[in-house]
Amino acid sequence: MDKGGLGLLATLYQYISVSRDYVAQVWKPHLRFRCSSEDSITLLLQYLQQSFILSYIHAIRVVIMSEFTTFTEGEFYEGHFDSRAYVKSFYSCSSGHADEKNYLTFVLRCLSRVFSAGKRSLSIESLSLTVLFFLNNFDTDVCFKGEHKGKRLIDVGSGPSIHSVLSACEHYDEIVLSDFANNNRREIEKWLKNQEGSLDWKPILQYVCELEGKSLSDLEATLKQRVKKVLKCDVRLENPFYPHTLEPADCVITSLCLEAACKDIQTYCRALHGLTELLRPGGLLVMIGVLGESFYKVDEQLFSCLRLSRDGIEEALRGLGLSIQEFNILPAEDRENNSVSDFEAIFHLVARKPSE
Ligand SMILES: C[S@@+](CC[C@H](N)C(=O)[O-])C[C@H]1O[C@@H](n2cnc3c(N)ncnc32)[C@H](O)[C@@H]1O
């Protein structure tokens, strides 16, 4: 199938995901003959809508993804990933994209909890997220004190974004940000140098400051001072920073990168191994990712995603000798109305490399 055909399928996917009323219109007249009350009609309709729409979505998703003859790897990002559209779409406010229902709030709060011992403001909104968090995390070894600090931190596959190191930045002296795509690294450099037309991270900075009782200008200045390099990386390589060899890091963070960069689970496990090799013994790996996602969209451009399960990730980490300290999951809400991705859940994990 050519690109036009793919575009058509993607549009159809979007159409079906949002057209809840369609099934109702078609089926309501038929149901009137068979149901005794309006309530039972409504119940039956809800059931039909859900099962019809979900099976359509699943079928179309399978077709769309099977038509990606090649997984959209790093090289594809160079020419097709619109860094500015990505940030506008997913990072223009602290809850993230409206279709992804509090994805970003969950991530920022998890990162803040891991790294910051700062003050917390418990608004009604944050309280409900906290409750949600605990409901989904009864097997988590929760640590509330921000007790992680060190000399070096590396963020692998930063994209054009700085949000994943905001809570950590004051606890590490030297921070390296990185990405495969040139355009992403350029956007970060522009922001670090306060160049005209650089991306606006104020809403995200503001949210983290509220969580941690900090001032926006102090946090921004700390981050800009601590980021020492923005490097090219390729997680498919044994040493992702080849030809450079980086000093062992106290902490490696990666967010939404490995599932976007690795076309199969073998590549994913090798990439995880590469990340753990960047850590000193006893160092900390902090990962943010998505479970069960097969694609995401930036504007109308589709990108593939490796479908991951919690068991698969845990097995890979244990296989590398890491001990998992936290594995937090936020299930996706209202999946059938998500037009920009199809993730089943978001995860945030903390794992430690064994000390020698
Ligand atoms: C979904 S974005 C995530 C960006 C950012 N970390 C975030 O959380 O928003 C995926 C990123 O992976 C990067 N990427 C794709 N293939 C890669 C590879 N082989 N090595 C390193 N980064 C890669 C892309 O350039 C893109 O910036």
C-alpha cells in the first residue's frame, strides 16, 4: 500500500475512534422492537458501541502497523520528526496532550518524587492523581525522599525535550542530554542558549516548581548551568555514544525512546544493556515508557512503537542483573478517543545496577 492509502487508513482510524454516535444511529431503531425500556436500550447500545468500535480500531491498527514495511527507526526521525510540533502537541501544558489524559502530570510527579525532597502542594487535582497512583501501585516499593544524587546524569533520547531532567538537575553536577536526530538536539541547544524562537518550557517548569516549592527562574538557571553537553546517540549501538566514551554515570534517564528506536524485543534488550553499561556500579536507571503501544502521531505523521509488556521489561532488566525498586503504572483512560497514540498504559520505573 502506498503513502496515500496509509493516510486514508489513519484518517479512518481517527474517524472511527471518535464517531461514537454512529453505532447508536444505526442500531437504535432495531433495538426499539426488542427492548422493553429506554434503559435497556441505552445499556445495549453502550455495549455494542464499545465492542464494535474496539474491534474496528484493533483491525485497522493491525493493518496500519503491518503496512509499515519498515519500523520507523532513527534515520526516519531525521527527516520526518517535527520537533516543534511534537513539543506543541505533547508538552504545551502540564497534563500533556488532551487525548492522553494526564500522561504528563503522572510522569512529572513520579520524577519529582524520585529526585526531589522539595515541598509538595496537594491540590484536589494532585490528590486525585496520588490516589490513582496508589491504586495502581500496590506492589511498589515506594520511596518518598528524594535521595538520589551524584556527579553525572545522562538522559538518553531526549528528543527536543528537557522535562525528564527538571527534578533531577539540582542533584547532579554534570548533565548530558542526547538524541539521534539533529533537529531535536538543535532545539535543545537553542533553548539552552536563550536563542530567539526557542521552545517555550515555562508551563512545564512552572508545574515542577509548584510541586517542589522552587522558583521558575532558579530552576531554569540551574538546568542551563548543569547541562554540559548535547550529544548524538544511537541506542542500537553497543556504545550509544560511539565514537565518544562517556565517564560512568550515577544516573541514566530515558523517556519514550527505546520503544520508538527498537524494532524488536532483541534490539530493545541490547539497547537496555547499552544503557546499563553507561552506569557506574550501583548507579540508577530511571525509565519512562508506554506499554502496549504500536504507534503515535506528531501532527499527521505516524511513528512506530514497539509493543511492550511489564513482564517483558522486568525480565529484560533482571536478565541484566538490575534490581527493580519501583514500577509504577497508569492505565490509559478513554482509549477509543485517543487520536494520537494507542498506548495501554504509561510506566515509570527505577532500577539499580548492582554494586561491584
Ligand atoms: C517519542 S520521542 C521521545 C522524546 C523525549 N524523550 C520525550 O520523552 O518526549 C522518541 C525519541 O527517540 C529518538 N530516537 C529514535 N531512534 C533513536 C536511536 N536509535 N537512538 C537514539 N534516539 C533515537 C527520536 O529522535 C525521538 O527524539
